[in-house]
Amino acid sequence: MRQVVESPEQSSVSPPVASPPAASATPPKPLSQPLSRVVTLEVPHSSPWLEFGVPGLLLSASIVTTTGVGARFMQNFLDGSASVVADGDLWPWPWLIEQPSRFLLGWPFSLALLSILLAHEFGHYIACRLHGIRATLPWVLPAPTLSGTAGAVIQIRGRIPHRHALMDVGAYGPLSGYLASLIAVAIGLLLSRPASLPLDAHPSTTIGFASPLTVTLVHRAISLVHPGTPSFELAAHHPVLIAGWIGLFITSLNLIPGGQLDGGHILYALSPRLHRSLTYAIPAALLIAGFFCWIGWILWGLILLIPAMRHPNVPVDRPLDSKRLLLCAASLALFALTFSAAPFSNSSILYYLR
């Protein structure tokens, strides 16, 4: 699951080419012109279908897929077992077709997860609007994954004029998504209960979720008021807790400081030179992590090596102000609070080789 904020320079689709100026036209301003005089690239408005119809259609499909997956999670929770205890849990549709009323079990998970995804993308969207940058509404992508979705995206249709705007666009999404995930984790822990069976009772098919620092801290805070609340490792996970965990996982993925991920935008806004220096170091580190920690890091490392993921130039006009530096520090803290080197147990290449 991945949310990528794109601009015309970041997209594989070239922006409209302007007609060449007449011979008598005034020469263009140099690229070093003041911040307030940078001109936003104008792009023709999309049709109402693209603006509202496609996002609505994708959201409707995602409601179906996430609710179907959530129904299987809820059934396993009611049975007091792990979230995924059999291969069939990864593809619950035959089970749902047998008894369509089971579909209603999935609403808590679907509502929580979609709220997190939309909070994240609307964080980006609001930042764009604040800086006068045209952007689409969020597109939530349905997919046959463990969560029923491949995440959500927005497309920026105007040039990002300066590093202050880039920092805001990059940081507002993870911050918004993290807050929504934090609420889901707190509610999910309160709704969870001690597992009636060990979570590793079916080690060949059970998918184990690592507990990031945020979950541990939230559990400690809740335990001060509700001492009987089970820890993440010893609980039968309520689907809302799983949704919150996925939200934290999405936040950590997006904050990887590379390419055009949110973390890459933030790093570029802080230091374009440092971003260039880490262009190949971060993918190399992810490839190594895929061997020892989680095989999925290999995919993310390869994604960051794609030429289309290289960060475009953004005008460097003046140093970041204190507000943006604080946003950068907050984003770094969120990365530490959400990142797990091995988010899924027993899923490294080294484990499979053994």
C-alpha cells in the first residue's frame, strides 16, 4: 500500500506544451526570480467525470473489497483466534458467497481503514489548496491484498512553486493519517480481548504483525485507565485495531526518505543535496532489509530505483522557516514511531531459505 503525490514534473505524462513565443515577446524571467513571482503551470480542467466520477467509483469498489476482507477478520476475532489462521482467509470471497450476510461483519474494519486513507490524502489535498496548487480528489485503489486496497493517491496538476509548499504537501498527509491511525489503534485496543488460542497456533499460515512503538505507547497509556487491556502481542485483534496498524504501516512506508514518497518530498525540501546523496543508498538499504527482515522491502527498493521516482527540481529560493523545520522534525519522529524493520513475522528471504 502506497500513496504517491505527483506533480507534472513527477508524472510520466508530459504536461501540455505551450506555443512558442513570438519574436517580439518579452524574454522569460530567470529561474532565480523571487518566490512570489513564480508562475504556476496551468493545466486544462478535467471533466466532471474525472473530477468526481472516477474517485467515487473507486471509493465504492474499495468499500466492497475492504468490507469483504474485514468480515473475515471479524469472524476470526469472534472466534478468539489470530486475524489470519488459514490460507482461505487471504481470499474470503468464496466464504462470503456461501453466506452473504457475513459481509455485514466487515463494516468496522472498512470504515476505520478508509477513514485513515482519506485523512492521509486530504492532508495532501488541503496543503495543495493552501498554496494554490491544483490537485485531484483522493483516489482509493481497490486491490486483492490483505487489506482489500492498494492505498490511495492524489495527482497534483500544478507546479509546486517552492520548498515551503513542498514541505507542507509532503508532511500534511502523514501527519493527518497518523492522527487517524492513532485513534483507530486506541479504539481497537479497547475492543480487543485476550486471545483464547496462542497466535502462533498455526505457524504455517498465520500472519503475525509486529508492534510498532506507537502501539506500545498507546497500550501503556490505556492500561493506566483500563489495566485489563491486553497487549498487542497477546490480544485477539479487533478489526479496528488491524485497520489502525495498517494505517501506521502506511505512514512508515510513505515516510521513507527517498524518491517521490512523502519522506522524499520532506527530505528534498530540507536539503536537495542530501536527497540526491541518498538516491541509491536508501534503495540499497531496503534490498538488504528484504533479505534479513521482510521480503517486501525488496519491492520498495526496486520502486525507488525506477527513473520516474526521481525527484524533480523545485526552486530553491530561501531557507526553510521555523514552522517547516518543525514539520520536518515531527515527520522524523513519526517515522521512528511507526517503522518496523520486520512488520510481518517470518517473512524475510533468509527465513524462506531456511
